[in-house]
Amino acid sequence: MNIHTLEEVARQRQRELHEEAVRRRADAEAEPARPQTPLRVRTGWTLVGIGLKLAIPAQRRPVRTGTARS
């Protein structure tokens, strides 16, 4: 590839990244911040999920697609 073409592609990509950053910054300022779920609540639901996985026998659990089993 020609060095001048490569430099032009790099400049174009740099402009695109800059424009995207400006757009994302503007979007973030326009949207009101959502309150984050407290750590205690997230931890509780994680423990509930783990408990449900332990409660259901492995033979009855649905098999995830795309995972390799040996």
C-alpha cells in the first residue's frame, strides 16, 4: 500500500474516532444519569442465581449453545 494512502486512511480513522467521542460525550450529557443498583442488591441476585443453578440437577439444566463439552 502506498505510504500516502496509508497516512490518509489513518487520518480519516482518527477523524471518525474523534467525531464518535464528541457524539458520545454529547449523548452522555443529554441523558439523565440512572441510579446504580446498590452492591448489596446485585450481590443478592447473584447469590439467587447461583442457588438456582445448584438446586437444578445438572442433567435437567438446558445446554448452552456454542459451548464445547467433552
